[in-house]
Amino acid sequence: MPIERETIIERTPSETVVVGGGSPFGIIGAIIAIVFAVLLILWLVNGGISSNGDSVNVDLPNVTVTE
């Protein structure tokens, strides 16, 4: 009759790190920041501040200064 051998290996328990869920305000703020960044990039790509050489006419009123 054969003798069965049993080998027991004991392992140290692994550490479990629980990270709390993010704040919903942080997630909403991140989404707003991403949308704002995309709009800013699109605005800059489409000309941004430069006027591409176009002239701007401004009608100013006549002003007289007296003392």
C-alpha cells in the first residue's frame, strides 16, 4: 500500500490597499477642465487673437477737452 505525502506551503497574506473613490466634484471639475482645454485649443487653431491682417474700423466720437 503506497504512502501518500502531503506538502503544506504557508504563504504570508498579501497586503490589500483600499483606495477611496474620488470626489464627484473632482470628476466634474476634471471634465469641465478638459472641455475648456479643447475649446481653447480649437480657438487658438482657428486664429486665436490674430486678425489675419484684417482691418478693424472703430467710429470714435469727437471729443473736445476744455479747462
